[in-house]
Amino acid sequence: MKLYKDYDDLPRIKLPLGQEVFISDSTIRDGSQMPGIVMSKKQKMQIFEFLHKIGIEKLESFVFNPRDKESVKAMIRKGYEYPEVTGWARANPADIDLILEADGIKETGILMSVSDSHIIDKMGLPDRNAAEEKYIDAIQYAVDHGLQTRAHIEDMTRADNHGFVYPLIKKIIEIDPDCTIRLCDTLGMGIPFLSVEEPYGIPQIVQHLKNEIGVKNIETHIHDDFGLGVANTLAGYWYGANWSSLTFLGIGERAGNTEMEKILLFLQQRVEGFDKYNLEGVTEFARLVESELGIRVPRNKAVVGKNIFAHESGIHTAGVIKNPFTYEAYPPEIVGGKRQLLIGDSSGLEVLRHKIEETLNELIKVKTKVMKKDPRLKAIQADIQRLYEKELRISCISDEEIRGYVEKYFMFEPIVEAETHEHTAYYDL
């Protein structure tokens, strides 16, 4: 018989292929393209420091304007092993020269748009052959100048992969066998199920790259237009990808990208033998992004939302008081969070009793136990319920208000009865 009563009791899953997996951050590159966001050098450095504390392996950045260049120089001067600063370029020598001029960058991504809409309508090229020539020339130029490469295969989930993209990738790998092939699901069209055929099936694309072409390094870069960013990123890992390109909080164009914090937590808490990232600062990281960039983080957002460890309903709070495992998927300290027991319309007597005990302990500095049948407890509960019943209140009762109730009923109107009140030290209440 298996007993699941604690976090350590739950089994971890295994990646079927057992490969080591890595993360490349795109928060200050793709994330900075989010409408209304302009990142200063200071903000980029703050993000860089948090990524360093977490242990993210790589970070990509533009180097087009002076602010980008200064930020990259400052990051490299830090001398950190992680994250390694990498560049981003369009498929032309002029862009790649900018990477070479940024002293200290050893790797660059090269954008290679592969859908017909992107090739013809966006780029104005006459046909696929012209696009292929442009991309091959760019990768050759980068390699000839000593750069490691990442081929960003843009809009791959709306492209003719067998007719155009896979032959292109074979030629790229011939030039640079270690090139990381970035599978870009640019409009979130990808599907995470093995039976889904191309161009949508992320598992089939990854398997073909790995098994049929022999790509060593496969990376997913998934946009979240259909809300499948996390699912498709995990599917990439599941079927053989060893990299994922992510942004913190999923910031980016349109619906954004796959959220880094969700992938980090899943790997750290759910995958066997995985403990290389430090998530203790992610909640603080979210507050920084919220305050510095003006991005509102929903209260119920997974991992970093303010309500993740907040409990109000009677059933939930009673369970958490007895054993947090009952209603918390992972301990708050894993992500630098803090548990909150709130008093509201759906709260039961148990959480109210717990909050009153906490408040009494703070006020009188004596460990005190309040019994459920204590009339003062019932009186406070009745006062609170009247607020909600008369629609005078639509928010939770604050800790300061609880303190006021405790002072009123327990300190200014004392009732001492052995059968209703117990305390470890004799104290006249």
C-alpha cells in the first residue's frame, strides 16, 4: 500500500530519454518587445542578477542600440559563469558584425523565417530558394568568424517542413554540427501530442530533428497564443529537446512566451534527480518586474501570484492548519513565498480560532489556546458574518482588524472559564 501524506511521499517522473536539459532566457530580448515595455540598462541588470541567482544557463540580448550594447558589456564584466550572454541577429553579415564587435559574446542566434508568409510577404524574397541561400550564407559567415550558432527557425509550425525546412536544417548541421536548432512556434500553433502530424506536432518535429537528421542540440521557443506554451515546452523535453527558450512571467509579444517560472518549478519539483536551479528568489523577481516594468501579476498566477499560498475557505484553511500538504502543491519557501490564512466570507471557525490564537500570542507574549466553544470566538465570528451578510464588506478581514476584535473581546471584556479557555501559563485575561 502506498501512502501519500507528505511531499516526499509523492513519486517523481522521469524524462524518457534521460537527457540533461537547459534553459536559455529571452526576457530582455523577446520580453522587451512586449508592447509598452522599455527596459533600461538598470532593469536589464536587475533581471540578469536574478537569472544568475537562479542558475539559468544562457541569456540572449539584442546589440543594436547603445543601451543594448552597454547592458551586454556590463553583464559580461560581471564575470559570471551563468548566465552566458549570447547575441541575436538577422540573417545578414551586418548584424553578425555587431555581435563580433560586442567583445565577449561567443554565440549568436540567427533568425531564419521559414513559412511562406514570412519569406515572401514579410521579407519580400522571391521564393524559398532565395531564403535558403540567405540563411546558409549567414550561418557560414558566423562560423567562419568563430561564433557558436543557434538557428532560430521562425514559424516552423506553419511551414512546409519536409519540403523545405528539414533539407535546410541538414545543410545548417553540415556547416555547424553543434548548432542549436531552435524550433520556433511563433504563433503558438503547436500541439503537444505525439499523434498530431506536422506542421503542428511538436513531438514529431523534435523526433525528426533528433532521429532523422541527427541534431545534437534542439531548443523549443513557444509562444502562448493558444495557451499551450508550457505543455509544448515540456513535450519538447519529453521527446528529446535539451533546451528551451523562455521568458520570466511569459512576457513578450501578443500572448507572450512560455513562462520560465512554471518550467523551473515543474523541473525542480516533479522531475526525478533535478535540483540544479534555485527558485527561492522567483517571488521577489516577480515583484521586481511588477514594480519596475509596470506588469500586473494576477493574484492567481501559478508560482508567483499573491494568492498561491493564501487560504480563506473553511475547508481549505482547516486542512492547511493541520497539514499544509493537504492544500499546497509545494512548500512556499521553495519559491520564496509566504503562507497566508485569510478571514473572509467563506472562512470557518477553525481559521478564525487559529488567527485569534496567533494574535493573542503576539499581544500577551504567552502561548495561548482558544477552544472552539469559547463564546468570545463565536461573538467575533458573528460580527464578521454580519459585515458580509449586510454587504458592508467585499474584502478579507485584515490582521489589524483581527487584532482589534481580540483586544475588544479578549482583553477589554475578559471571560475566564476553565472549560472554554486553556493556556500553558496562568495569565489573567
